[in-house]
Amino acid sequence: MTSPNPYSPQHHSSYGEAPSMEGQPTAHHGYSQHPQPVKSTRTGLYLGLGAFVVLTVLLGLRITGGFDFFGDSIQVTQNGSPAPSDVDFTGRQADDIGAPIGATVERGGVSITVGPIETRTGGYRDSEQFLCAEITVTNDGDESVRVPSSLDFQLQDPAGFGRSSSFGSGIEELESGQIAAGGSPVSGPVCFDDPEQSGEYVVLGNHLFGYLNKNRIGWVTER
């Protein structure tokens, strides 16, 4: 029987076995350790970008009048006396304000009045007839505010059809812009094609008190 070769690579002994390096200092790194996970900075980056976007949007809305009346209640008056704000009309939604034609709707020191609907002759041809309402905007607030344009209004006819203002009337209509705090009132008509119908008409205004304001305001009359 042959003796095991002490120099064979298969031969091991506790005496000749190389000591384990686990837990022992190394030449370059000291005691070996498991690598620690690196904390990701993506969450912080995303949060920072999100906050920047939100602030940018809020600033833009502030500049354009989006928050001019945030939190103020709406008041409706006519000839200096309180007027109803719940006048019903076709298609009225839960958040809509319904006011009689000629009433003034005020919020945050800014007032918008829609006068009676009148028939006017177009500026291009005498044969063309349009329905027009005079819009007056007054700013008694502390900051400049946006003046709505004719694009912010619709005329809902007795059939319930809402028509946009007519650009082909040839009538100089309400011009959008800004009114400084305490500035002079701005007035101008908004005009629509005449459907030649009898019944309920509603001058509907959208986002009149800022882009975030969802209340539609309807000035209601019969013709």
C-alpha cells in the first residue's frame, strides 16, 4: 500500500491548510466587509423637479390672473340691490351661477355686468343682424386683473345650442387685456349670429374670474 504523497494537490491537512482570510485584515482594505448599498438620489431629484414645475405653473397662473379671486364668494346685484344667483336655465350645472340679464356679478372686488341683448346691424352688410350684449368689467380690487374677451362668452339660444361670438359681424367687440387696480372700467359688446328664435336666451361666461374658477355664469333673459 502506497503512502499518500504529501506534495499532492489533493492532500490536505489541518496543519498545511492555508488560514481563512475572512474577517482578517488585508493588505489594502483592512477587515473585509460586505459593500453597503448606495442610496439612490433619484427620488430627491424627481421631487425637486416636481416642485419646480408646480411653482412655475402657480406663478404663471398668478401672472395671468388665475388666483386673483381665489377663495372669495360671488355676489350678484342689480341696480344696487341684491339679485338672485340661482336663476335656472337649460343645461344649468351644479356649480353654475344663474343671474338675470343686466345683473352685476362681483368677486374679489372685480365686477362683470352683462347688459340686455339687443339686435344690431353688422358692420359689413346692412342686411346682417346680430344679437349683442354690452359687457362691462370694473376692478376695485388690489391687483390688476384679466379682462375676458368675446371668446370667453357664448350665447345659448332657446333650443339649447351654445354659439360662439361672431367674428364676421364687423362690430368692434370687447377686447381682452388687463385692468390695473382702481383703473377705469372697460366695456364692449359681444355679438352672436341671430337664430331668430323666441324663448330663453343665456349669455354664458366661462373662467371669467380666473382660469382655475370652474363656475360658469349665465345671464338669463327672454326674447
